Amino acid sequence: MQYIVTGGAGYIGGHLTDRLVSEGNEVMVLDDLSSGKYENSGSRLVKVNLIDSDATGRLQLPRKATFVHLAADPNVRSSMDNVVDHFDRDVTATLNTLELARRSDAKSFLFTSSSVVYGDAKKMPTPETYQLKPISNYGIFKMMSEELVEYYSRTYGIKSTSLRLANITGGRATHGIVPDFINKLRKDQKSLEILGDGKQRKSYVYMTDLIDAIMLVISRQSSGYRVLNVGNSDSVSVNEMAGIISGEMGLKPKYVYRNEFGGRGWKGDVKVMLLDTKMIQKLGWKPSVSSSEAVRKAASDLLDSGKPQLRH
Ligand SMILES: NC(=O)c1ccc[n+]([C@@H]2O[C@H](COP(=O)([O-])OP(=O)(O)OC[C@H]3O[C@@H](n4cnc5c(N)ncnc54)[C@H](O)[C@@H]3O)[C@@H](O)[C@H]2O)c1
């Protein structure tokens, strides 16, 4: 099958491209290499900034490809300051990618949205039908992108899905708490700085489980548009993560809290996140490891690979 993976040089996109290539698919990666640098030699990498509609307009794409749109800037914290840049990377890039899909008569379109669209949800676990009240610019931009995907699907008949992802972790992570804690502990083994009160509690999915979910959803794309949560049935707190990661490194650091945003790690950080995943489970997906095991495995993967590199 023919795939177009935007953001395929990034963290999730690289793992997805590996899986697609290993299963014998043809993969064209569209990425501006602004943050992702990964390249699978079995795929075709086209360097393009998806914000630039002149550049995307010149692209020659295969017809009837399956699109997976991952390109974005996923950093909640920086979205609160670099608003216009985030709007472009998170929304304009989505519109231009949808245009590519429409013009090339895409077979289907999968968009990676985020659990952050719910904001501080009161209902836990949070179902797909719950109200969307994002509390970060990244969140509102994901919500706007979902609307664009739904509109294109309804108007141009493109089979589409938005996946609202919980936190994803695993080998080659370049951003998120796991590589952040490992890098901090490598610099200072005696103390660990924790942003917020450490009681933030979220659901984590191990990378291979996420890739299984994406592959399943692509194989079951039906006509129309749908939204699916992808998360674990349990959650793990930041304090628990600190314990798991220190333990993997054989350390017992003292925790030093930088609690400047009422317990949140940063402005726009959602404190508690747990998604209702009955809908994707009905399709046949279930994560193979819990949230805390996903964190432990990710720490182990990163430590085995020698040097987790932190981007943000
Ligand atoms: N990692 C997570 O925990 C998580 C959770 C929820 C949702 N998501 C979503 O999943 C997707 C992938 O996330 P990730 O963690 O792999 O992020 P990432 O930053 O590692 O990958 C994003 C990729 O997009 C590329 N890119 C950014 N702007 C671009 C542009 N204008 N044109 C072309 N390429 C561009 C980057 O170079 C990078 O390779 C994102 O849409 C993100 O919002 C991720």
C-alpha cells in the first residue's frame, strides 16, 4: 500500500514509518526536519515545510494514498508564547495537508490529535463525546485541526479519523518527562527537579502499542469521520515516574519541586488525564502494558540506547 506520512522524521512518525516499511508498504515522508531527523532508508523523504502552500502545491504525490498526518509542534509549554508559529505548524500545516489529500484523491486520512483538547475534564475517564475546553494554545489548535479534518471528510468524502492520543513514550523519545528526567539525573545524581507538585497524573501508552492502534485504525477506516481516544486504562503520577526512572538508573535522588503554576508543570499543563477507550477497544485494540510499565520500558530503552537527546 502507498502511504504519505507527514512528520515521518519525528518521534512517532519514525516508529510508524519503520513499521510500514517493514510490512512492505511504500512510504513517502513529508517533513521539514525542523525537529525530527530520523530517516528509514526504505522510505522516501521529501523535505518540505507544510506551512508553505506554494511548496506543497508543487509536490507530485501518488494518487489514492493513505495519509497519516503527524507533523506539528507538540510542545504545550512553548505554544503559550510562540503562538503564531504554533498556529502555523499545528493548523496551517493541517489545512495544507488536507489539500494534498483532496487533490491526490487520498484513500483515507488519519490525524493525530491529543487528549489536551479536553482541557481540565471533570469526567474521568473522559469519553470522546465529552465537551472540548482546551487550556493551552496547542490544545485549541489541535481542536481546530480536528474541525478541519471533519469538514474535509464531510465535504470531499475523505474517510478520516482523528486519534486523541494520551502521552506516548518509548525508545528514541526526544521530548517528554522520561528523557527529561534521565538527562537531569545524568547531570546531577543527588537531586531531581520536578516541575509542578509531582501529583499530576496522566495515562501513558508505550510506542509499539500506539503503532498497533494506528495500524488497526487504518485497516478499519470506514466512510465518514470518527474520533477515537487512544490511552491506557490506568495512569501514573509524576512522582511515581520519578521513582520508576530513578530506580531504573539505580539512584535515589532528593526531589526538588518547582511549583509555580498551582501544581501544574507549566502554564497550559493539564493536571489529570485519563481517557475512556471503550470505542477503540471495540475495534480490537488493547495496550499490552500499563502506564507505569510503559514509563519503565521507555526509561530502559533510552538508557540502553546510551544517550537520550532532549529537544525542548
Ligand atoms: N508524543 C506524544 O506524547 C503525543 C501525544 C499526543 C499527540 N501527539 C501528536 O502526535 C504527532 C507526532 O508527535 P511527535 O511526538 O512524534 O512529535 P515530533 O516533534 O517528534 O514530530 C513532529 C515532526 O513534524 C515535523 N514538522 C513540524 N512542523 C513541520 C512543518 N511545518 N512541515 C513539515 N514537517 C514539520 C518535525 O520536523 C518532526 O519530524 C503530533 O501531531 C503531536 O501533536 C503526540
